[in-house]
Amino acid sequence: MAKIVRSAIIGLFFCGLAMSCGSENSAQMQTGVAENGESFRYGQATTLALSPVESIESQNSVSAPSSTAVDAKTTQNTAETTEGSSSSSNRSSGVPLIIYDTDMGPDIDDAPGLAMLHGYETDGKAELAAVTVSRQGFDGAQFSDALNTFYGRPDVPVGIYKGSTGANSSQYTYLVDSFPHDLSEAPDGFKVQRQVLADAEKSGRKVIMIQVGFSSNISELLNSRADEISDKSGLELVENNVSLLSIMAGAPTSVEFNIKHNLPAAENLFAKWPVDMVVSYWDTGGHVYYPYSAIQKLPTDHIVRQAYEVGGPGNSPYAGGGWHEPAGDFYNMRSWDLTSVLHALEPERDYFGISSAGTVRLEGGVAKFSEGDGGRHYILSNTSGYSAEQKNKAATAMAAMIR
Ligand SMILES: [Ca+2]
């Protein structure tokens, strides 16, 4: 009991900082209510009866999707030196354009999620067309630009939501001062998205949208009308040019963080989204741990490693209170945002299992899914019952893309 009380106190502290409180699963997580009435999650990772992800070194027998040898130093250089040819090759080969819509800052997983996309682009499997930040806070846009610059792609457009959301704290974006970046201003996120979709309409290329934060920008996109960018509405641009929205949001029995902090936008998104949507509930990434041992393979000055290790040994803001799984001086990361990236780029690998088509309806913020009824929503399966090998396979595939 003392342990739970202590965890509750820690949980209150972190949620007070508006960190990514995820959702609460009554079957597996301890829950409570903060003074402001918001529910929060403070479950101890060690009480979830999960097998910690084994080190990547032990997973050599698990096949990763492409280049599995993660030599961080050489691949980073490769990304920087071959990006030009890679981008031109991607452009001509018709690989999907990607819009990464993120709340970059409150939790760590947005940063490695974006890093994965650079890995896919370097491998010729995708082209990062834009990053749009779904919370207020220019720091999130700057950090995204710095990460893009780190990977040799400094000119990826970055947009930002200019309304308000319920969460805007950041634990690591101040590190941007240590990395080259040149973003001086950012346009509205939905306008950046409109531009990508309008360009795609002309080129005939398809766009995959990946939303791993709040629904702020994409809700505005769906509400947008003809403007100087396109004579099409946002809804038409999505219908004509987007093949998939891969989204990390929601939980079937509680109000998940990404839903909670801009509920009207999420309700608008789920009600109006006109093409396929694959939803990664809290539980999916919450049960797949990205091992710290994979982070340790990156150079110490790598932007993702710096963000992951923010706070320093034994003082990580992410290691306590069951937020992620403590591992030595740091933590193994719950891989929420990475699941949506992984599924979007490797759907054929079916790492998580997927439902039949149906509809997700938000009922007071709780994401209720029902199969059938003509819906175009799908949910990734809850991985809580998966074997350690299956979880490791997903984590290994993620790590193969972060270099
Ligand atoms: Ca996120």
C-alpha cells in the first residue's frame, strides 16, 4: 500500500507538470483523481506483469524490416551525406509522402517517432513532407526542425497549432539550443497540411498522415475551406490524396491523454475523417517497451539520445512513477507514438494485429469501437496478451529505424 501511495504522489507531481498522462486501464493500472478533477495514471510498470523487452543484442534471430545492423555513427553520417540523392530517389519512385503531426515535448516518444521516419526515408521507403505540431509552444516546432536538421533534412516544412490545448509542458525541447536549427516562425499547422495535400493532388502521389498528439491541426484541416493554397476544402483534399491516418489516441475504457487535451478537436476528427484510420490505443504502445539498451547504441551527442537521457543518470523525468519502465539510471520507453509510425510504414508486417473495419465513437472522450456498420476505422490489437517475443519483434523493428 505504501508503494501505491508513493506512486500516487509521484504521479500527481508529474501530471501537475502536464506530462503525457496517457490513460488509465482499470484492470492493470492504479488510477486516481487529481485536484483539478482530471484522472491520471500512476501505475507501476513493474506491477503490470509484463516481460521487459530484452536487449536488442539478444534479438538477432528476429528479422527486422530492412537494414538491421544499427551502427549509429555510420548511419547518421550516411543520412547526412546521401539525403539529397535519397530524397530525389524517393520523389521519383513514388514512395508515400508523410505528414507527422505531433505534440513534441510532453513525452519522449514523439522524438524517436520522428527519427524513425528519417530512417525510412534514408532507406527509400518514405518521404517526410511536413511536421505539424499540435500544441502551442514554438519550442516543439523548433525541436522538430532541429531533429530534421540533425538528419540532414533542414528544409522539411514545420507548422504549428496556434490555438490552445490542455497540455503544453516540455521536458526536453530546451535542448534545441545545443543543435543547429533555423526555424524563425511557423505557419498554421493545418495550412502546412493543406499545402502538402494540394501539391500531392498535382503530382498524383499519396499521403499518409500520422497523428501522435492532439487532433488540433487535423480538425482544423477538416474544417478548412478553399483558400489561396487550394480551391478544395480540407475534406476534399483528404478524400482525394490521403491513403491513411495512423493515429495514437484513445482508450476503450478511459479518456486518454491525446483525446483529453483537445477533446472538441478529437470529436471532430473521429466524426468527420473520410478515409481509412488505424487507431493505436493507449494499451498497444503501453505494453511494448523500447529498450534503453538500443538508445545506448547511439552516439552520446545524438539528438534522440540527448532527449531520451534528459535530466541525466538517475534523474530522468520519465523514469519515475511508472511513467516508463525504470532501467538502470534511465528507463525502457513505452512506445506509444512509435506504434503508429511502425504500422503506417510497415502495415504488411502486422506487428500488432488489426481489427476489422468499424467505427470509433468518442463517448465523453472514451473511445468506443464497434466493428461493421460501414466504418473505415480500424484498431490495432491490445498487446497486453502478446508474448515477449512479439513485443520484442516490434521494438526491434522500431530500433532498426532509429540511427
Ligand atoms: Ca505524442
